[in-house]
Amino acid sequence: MRRFPAPGAGLVPAKWLFGLTLLASLLGCESAIAPGDVRRVAIVLYSDTLRPGVLLQALAVVVNGAGEVVDDPSAGPVKWKSLTPTKLSVDAAGGLLALAPGVGVVRASVGRVVAERELQLVNPPAVTLVPSTDSVSLILPGSTAQLSATPFDASGQEIIGAPLVWTSDAPRIASVNALGVVTPVAVGRAVIRVFADGASRDVIVRVAPAPSATAPMIASISPALIGPGTTFTIRGSQLQPTGTGTSVYVDGRPAQLLTVNDSLITARLNTTTLPCLPTATVAVQVTALGGVAAISAGLELAPQRAPAVGEALVLTGAGDLRCLELPGEGEYLVSILNTARALGAGSLNLSFEARAGIATPLSIQAVASSATPRVSDAHLAIMEASRKALAERISASVMSELQVAPIGELTAVRVPNLDAANICTTYRSIQARTVYAGSRVYIVEDTATRLGSTPLLAGQMDVAIQRLGAEIDNLVWPIITRFGDPLVMDGRLDGNNRIVIALTPELNAMRGGAVFGAVVTCDFFARSQFAASNFGEMLYLQVPTLSGDLDAAVAIRRWRHTVRGTVAHELKHVVSFAERIVRNLPLEESWLEEATAQHAEELFTRALTSASATGDTEYATIRCEILAARGDGTCADTPALMKPTFDGLWDFLSAPSARSPLGALTGGDFSYYGSGWSLLRWAMDHSATAEATFTQQLTVNPQSGVANLEARAGRTWEQMLGRWSLALATDGRAATTSADPTLRFPSWNLSSIFAGLCGDLGPCGTAIATDTRYSRAHPLQALAPVGNFTLTVSELAPGGFQLVRVTPGAAGTRRFISLSATNGAPPPSTARLAILRVN
């Protein structure tokens, strides 16, 4: 680095001369004063910044009242002074020397006339550091060691006064203060790291016991490999010379003493206070009043697992959750799970940290949150209202059954008021004409011809209604009886051996039109208990309207496209209500009730297409649902069945940490219809029980919710949730193919279906995108930070998960995964990990 001339060297750069002339002209002239009189002093510097250790010459320009530069002022010579002597040194000739980074202030004075100038004292960045030593050996108890380090810039010149930061990777072994003083704490090895800007260097510190004739004598330790919770035995002499005061440390961490005498100690490591580090040789230290002794032993903090490519692990053991060691060259999908069994359990906030390389743990930290979920969904609200009404019913014996009139005649029907707080106590009366009387169902149509100002089609839909009734009798009825007997209570109710389906615009008007079909528990009880009851198996459906420019044919076609799947869905609810009420069982939890109703629509799809339980059904099989919604003539009579299900599943997989298969967390969230169905679908796919037996047992079993699904599937909730989450990520995706059958859906090829939906409705195809939902070929995207990273998973919902891809490291390295609370305590009881090695 070029240095400026020393004081008195007589060299003034040409630019300074120009500066002096300019300065004199700027000072201006005043009234005539003797030439030697001083009116102004100015300090001229070549630069306003100065590097510590470098000299800069300052010049003082003295000007008289006439504006002239005075070479020999009568007031005396220029006097120089530093106002910041710890940062800047100034000699008598104006030579400035920066001593340390910061701000320096120099003063020049002639008599009583003073000038001051501020300089920024700045170092270049440190590029390298040279410590005073590479290693230090200390004894315990013993003295401290003073470390130092010299930083250098990119050109290799020493940097003066650069601040150094000192840290210890094991302060339990050796601590270091801000000045680099190292103090031994326990026997073992620590790394002291010094930082300056972006540069750092390590100093190895080894702490050994001080020799002493009175110190404990250790002969052996067993077992040779110690782990969390392991009881180990130390044998020797003088282990407790005075009967008190003995302590044991493993790698500087205190162990719990179980047995202590002069020749034997048994102890155990606390499992909740250990970090996640690789297996290593450490010191086991015995401290007694006579001194310190140590012996080497292996410390295994991380149980070692080596899954094969394609193998999945669901971690549920406390040891695996606290710390797990995996081969570092592998690539893994990690699913972070909240296995809470109900929405009310609250969400988890997680911090996920990963570092690459040997002995650098991947750490997950979690803390339970007290967040209260909010549920808002019209259909779910009806389900919950039915559950509430059932729980609050009164006992009575009076029956008031509905008697359906012959075809063409009218029947008075009560439609429960779905907008009311109690849907079973208020109702709206309608006159309904019988249009279809089949072997299993009656269908009656409200005679109203208008809904407000909107025209209806009452009396114009007989053919469509009769087609619907015939399909229910012949195709839908065998589907819903796979869940149970929908008429199991019929002998206690109206005794007509049929389900009554009422088409009414009252349903269009309720709940803002959000409920296309509804079944309520009120109808399974007498009117003396619930005034809105029709005392029979009932289903209420919306009717088509002629709003806009629709003609009757288009309106009926669109209604038929939606109503057929709705009927299968709602009739499944009839089965569940009847079977559970007749057995005096609580109703099924709403999320699982909806999931099984979605399965009824899936069975309807199989009846109409080539889909099967083991067919790995691809998008082409259900594509007609999308085309029919567009009015495509080749698919005109295809009902909407699986498309709404996959809509919900897509929404869930787009944000699986914020949503749950166990229900809605926010208003307008219908994703659990898809995610709950897929969880049920996965459980049935991998159960030894036949589907029909599985669904029947779900319906009539006293259990409900997660416990019911566990019992039917023969798997724990943790195992189901973990493997289901991985299957959602891997099914049909070549990059994550696994030989493990539980990591796929044999019934549906999810990747094909999602890609097809994106192709027809989103930007993956050539047509103009019509559904912003399908914005990519697959909704589930794993977070994939590169290198060392820390990420936060906020508000992980019960039943939700966050997928993270851990990229491979170099051969021979290890990965260390840990799960803990933010304060280092054991992880929340509902936090789990599922891991798949993908290569």
C-alpha cells in the first residue's frame, strides 16, 4: 500500500497546490488588516479517510484579513493536536497516524484561531487470520491461556485494530472471553474459533487432569460406548475419598450418579440435555475432593440408521426423535408431522435447521402453539348441527311419519331450516308432487315455480327425475349398502321401505345456496322430539333454475351433472346416521363421515368407468368429468364425481402444513373433503380387509374418528400419517419411486391426474387456462434449501405436514437429524418425522 510523505519530507502533491489556491479564493477578502494578522485557519488533507497504521500529512493554511495566505503569521507557528488520541496520533508537524478504526479529529491552531477536521479511520476487510498458536494444552484445575490473532487484508498487509470475536464450540470444556482468554472447565477437547470480518481460524484446546497423588484413579469403564439413558460403570480407587463431593462428567456434561463408593461408580446420562452430534471418543471425568481423573469412552448421541434407497422410516421413538444419524451421501424426503388427533389440539411452530458435512447436525425445533382453529363450511355446519341435535334429543314415543302420496299427487313435507341455530326445531313447509316411486326411493318435487324472481322448472323435469330415480335403484343402491343398511331403522320410522328424496328450492335459498344436498338427524325421530322431522329416511336436494340465459335443457343438464354424485354422497350419510342411531352410538366425526361419503362417489365412478381398487387409474378415465362441465357432447351425461375430490386434495397439497384432513381450519376451506378421502383411500389400499368389510366396520363400530380408522387399518395414526404423507409426494413420480408398496396409491395415479388437470384447466396444456387452482403439474412441492439452511414451519396444523428435501452430501459424510422443543426439552408429544431415502 502506498503511504503518504512523512512530515517535513517537502513533497506536496500537485492537487494539493490547486486545493490551496482554491481555498484561498473561497475564504474571500475582508477589511484591510496587517498582513501578518491571522483571521482564518484551514486544514487541508489529501483524503478524508485513513487506514489504521498508515501516516497522512496534514497542511494548515493560514489566511489574513486580506484573504492572503500567510507563510509566517505574527501570531506564531501552527500547533497540531489530536482530539481523539486513542484513535489518531498527530505530531508537531501535522503528521497523522491512525491507531484504530473509528473517527479521528485533528486540530490546528494559530494563536486563538482554531480549525478542526474529522477523518474516518477505516480498515479494509480481513481476508485471512493468523492465530498466535494452532493448539493449546491446559490442565484442570489450572491456569488460563491468552490467545491472539493477526488479521491480514487481500494484499497480505496486516490490519491494525480490527475487532476480533472469540467463540468456543464446547464452553462446557473450555470457555473463552471477548479478549481471547481461554479457561479450562472440564476434561476434553474444544475448538476456539476467532472471527474478523469474513475470515476465521480455529485453535484446538485440550484439557487434561492435573497430576495428583490424591486424585481419583480410574481403572476401567463399561460399556465402552455410552449413549443417552445408558447406565455405565466406572471402577478404580479413591473415587470417593471423603464419602462426599464426587461428580462425573461425560464430555463435560454432568451425569446422574446412581451408585458411588471408593472403588465403583454407576451413572447415567440425562437424555433431555444432549445435543445431536456424531459418535466420537470423549473424556469421562471423575472429580473428587482429591482432584480430577479421566478415561476415554465412546459417546453415541445419535442412533445410526442406514435406510436403503426407497426405504421409509416413521420415527416415533424418543431416541430417534431426539437425534438420528443417517448416511450423508443419501438424498431424503423428510415429512415433518403434527400427529394431533383433532383440530382442537392446536398447531405446532417448528424451526428446521440443516448443515452439510461431517459432524454438523440437522436440527428440528418445535413448540406447541395455543392457536385455536376456526371452522366454517356450510355442509360441515349441517353435519355438526345434526350431531348436536342428536345429542340434545328428548325421549318420546309418539310417531308422526311422512306418508308419501301416489305418483302425481301431493305430500306435505317439512324442510328443516338450515339457516337456524337449531335446524331441527324450525322448518319450512312445502307441497311436493310424487314423480318417482321406485323399489328403493321415492322422489318428490316441490310445486313452487319461482325462487324470488327466478323461474323454476317444477313440472318440467319428470323425465330427468325418473332417470335419476332408476339410477339410484339400480346403480347407487348397491354402492351405499357397502357401508351398511340405509333402511335399518325403517321399521321404527315410516315403514315404507324406501328413502324419500325431496327436490325443493328451499335448499337453494338456505346457507347462501352452498348446500346442494343435505341429510339431517332430525328425521330419524318423532316430531314430538324435533318439530322439523318427517320421521323417515330423507334427503333434500336443490332444484335447477333458469337464471341468466339458460334454457330448460341446459339447466337440467347442469343440475344432473352435479346432483348424481351428490345423491351418492348424501345417501351414504343416511346409512351412517341410521346404523349409528339404531345402535345408540355417537355419530362419526364429521371429517371421516365426509371422507367415506367421498368414497361413495369414488365407487360411483368405478361403476361408470374402468377405475378399480388396484387399477392405478390415470387421468384419462375421469377426463370426461371436466369435458362434461364444459358442455362437450361426447361426455355430456358424465356426472361430477372425482373432480371435486381432486380439487380438495390439490388445495390441501398446495399448503399441507396449513390445512388438515381432520377438518377446516379457516372459512371456505373444503380441502379436507379431498385430503380426508385420500387418507381413507390410503388406509383401505394398504389394509388386509376387503373394502366393503372395511367401510361397513367403520360405520357400525363404536369407535369414531382417528381411533376408528386406526382399528380398521391395523396401523397407528403416526404410521398412517407418516406413510400417507410420503405416498402423496411419491405416487406416480419417477424421481421418487419406491419399492415400498405403502408409498403409493394402487387405486389412483395421482401424478397422472394432477398433470392432466393442469393440462386441461391450467397452463400445462395448449388451451387457455380456466382454473387458477391447477397452476403446475403437481401441487405438492418439497422445500429444498441448498447447503446450510434454517427454515421455519409456522402453525403446522393437526394432521398436516411439511415436506423438506435434504440434498446429498459427499461420500463418507453423515446426516444428523434431531427433534426438540425450542428450549431444548423433549419435542411436543404430537411432533413426528417420516423419512424416505430417494437415492
